[in-house]
Amino acid sequence: MKTRLSAALLMACIGGVAHSSDPIVLDGRFDDWGGIPFEHVDAPDDAAGAFDVCRVSAVARGTEVYLRFNTGRVITIQSGPKEEGTLTVEFETDAGRRLTVDLRGRSLWLDEDPAHKIGHAEVRLQTAPTHSSEQFEMRVDLAALGAAPGDGVTIRFGGSDEIEAPIRVVLNDEVIARGHGSMERAPGTTVRVASQNVWHNGLTKPERREAIGRLLRAVDADVYCIQEEWRTPAEEVGAAFDAATGSAPGTWHAATTGGAAVVSRHPIEFPESGLGRGTIGIVTMETGERIAVTSVHFKCCGYDGSMEDRTRVEEVRGVLDALRGVSARCDGAVIAGDWNLVGSALPVTVATAGGGIGMERVMPMHLDGVECYTWRDEKQGFTPGMLDVVVRSRDMRVLRSFVLDTADLTEAQLREKGLERGDSSASDHLMVVTDFAIGD
């Protein structure tokens, strides 16, 4: 039999949810949910499909509603076998407007009419993490439904599982402050590494290379990890960087394998690695440090346990094996690129396991201090997510790391860096930039 709402959640239903001045960051971690009750709302093991929701948190930030919920098992939220079913979440305003989100169907519709579909960008829908987990967080902005501060919202789950009673939140007038962090190189930086999936040869395609060139010039990295510059010879990649940065011919040195390139303006050697979707470059800095930088573009698509997911895990293991072969002559190592982290979390777990080569994950955020996704495409059903990953050896200290989206910048920042508002739209992936120092 389904359990009843706890007293704490019932009080939230009656009087609204307590507000917090801190934003909830959709990064698949849950430390920022402290103080927001995670309540039992349903009995376990009563689901008709793979999603078994029995604990939920809900809170409003202005017209945005945030949910945190468990699923009863480790599962991928946006993709999986058909027999697992789906999970739907319905948001109904007191004015009678309804938004339904079908998570596995990757579709949204209004007012109980599946034919009245809308795009996820219209309500700023996002879920995290993109990889499999036993709990998830979710955001929707109900302003597009005419919702305003003071309005109540009723939340129901459906599909694989329902909860005993709807959850209620009350929208408020809280405004989440978004910052405008610095793009400048952090003091003490030994090496700045930037990663960019350029989306179908954007580095060399005439219609997009100027925008990508402005991004390259603006971040002024020492080493770039480039993905999806398919079948472009290494010398042409280097020449494209020379042109994009206004450098003398031969300034930038590149190697590429399977569309993943490492490009450096410092002396670099490219050891034979045997990788199919990754390239290793050993960069020698002016101060003498040698750093192994690996650009990767792991297998796309799939879900936890799928063939694609298993392939990604093997690709990570291949990179680690290759790095072990060069680690003795390097002062540090970085792996950066498009990990396509949409199945299990195993690719990152394997890379950072204690039995590996001592890697840790970097968790960059947008310069606004609120968002952290690195991929977005309003035309697709998949919501924005953290598909691009940076891991580093523990002797590489992170001084600054950020995701660059020109849409976040002020007009003054755009002018200062020679950027245009839409430059980041040259690719479906955003640039990830990290400043490292070597040692203590």
C-alpha cells in the first residue's frame, strides 16, 4: 500500500516551499539541495516499469520549479530499452495550464494534448546527470505557461510509476543572480587547456570558422583539444589555427586521430598510441614542464549497459593504457574532450579509479555561476547536458575552469574579447577552458 506524505512535505504543500538564496546547479550532484526535504512519497517496488519513484524534493525559484527524485535503481533517464517504460512528470498551474514531460520519450506537450508539443528550450527543461544514476534533478520554467509569482503548481508523476498524492509548490519572486566571471588566465597558470567539439568540421568550414576563430583567440589557450574535425589532415588543422589566431605560418603544431586533434603553440611530440578516437600530445612548456594532453571523442549514444556504453568504457581504458606508457617522462596528464557521457558513469569512474593513473574530474561551470552543461541543441529531444569532460592527474592543480558560452557575456566582455553574441552557436558543444599549475 502506498505511504502517505510526511508531515514536512504536507507543510510544504500547505504553506509553500522554503526559499534559498543559493541557486540549484543542474550538475547531477546534490549537495546544493541541503535543507530542502527529500521526502518519502510512495512505497518502493510498486512500479509498472523501470522507474520506481518513492522519494521527491520540490522547490521553486521564481517561476522555475526544481525537482529531485530517486528512481529505485540505477538507470539512464533519457534513453533505454523500450521494455523499461518511461517516466512522465506533469506540472499543473492553479490557472489550469498543464505541462507534461515524457522523459524517455524526450517530448513535452501542453494541456493534456500530446499533439500540442513544444521544445524543451521553451520551458528551459533540463535534467541531470546525463549518465545513469539512482537519483536525478530536473528544472522547468513555467513562465511560458503564464505562471507568475504566487501561483501554486501541482506536480504528478506517471508512466512507470505514480506517487500517492500530488506535490505542491508555490512560485515566488526570487531572482537567481547570475554572475559574469572572468575569462582571464589565472595567476600562476602553467598551462591553459581548452577543449572544443567543432561540430562537423567547424574549424575549416567557411560559414563557421570565423566564429570558432574568435573563440580560439578569446581564450588564448596554450593547448587545444579539438573534436569532430573529420578527415582534416594535421597540417591543415595547424594552418587553420595559424589563420584563426593571426599567427605566423607553422606556429601551431597538430596531430589528429579519428577527428580528435591536439593542437599546441609550444613544442610537442606525438607518441604512437594506437588509439582510434583519441590523440596524445606531450607538450613542453617554456618553463620545462612536460604535460601529456589527450583529446578524445568517445563513442556516441546508447544507454547504461548498451553496446555504445561498453565501447566508451573500453575507449577510456585504451587511453589510460597509452598514458601509462608515457607517464614516466611527463609532469602531469590531462584528458579532455567529448566523452558522450549518456550511458553509465563508468567511463569517468574507470578514469578516476584508485587503480588507474591517479586522475580526478574537473567540474567547470558557465561564467554565470549557475549553469554547467556543455552541449545543447534546441532541435533535439535531448536536453542540455554535461557531455564534455576534463580529467587531470593529481599533480595538475586546477586554478580556474569554465564553460564558455558567449550568450552569458556582457556587452563589455564581448567587446573586450573580440567576440560576438552568437559565436558559441557555431557548434552544438561549448568550449571548456581550464588553467592548470604543476605541483604544489
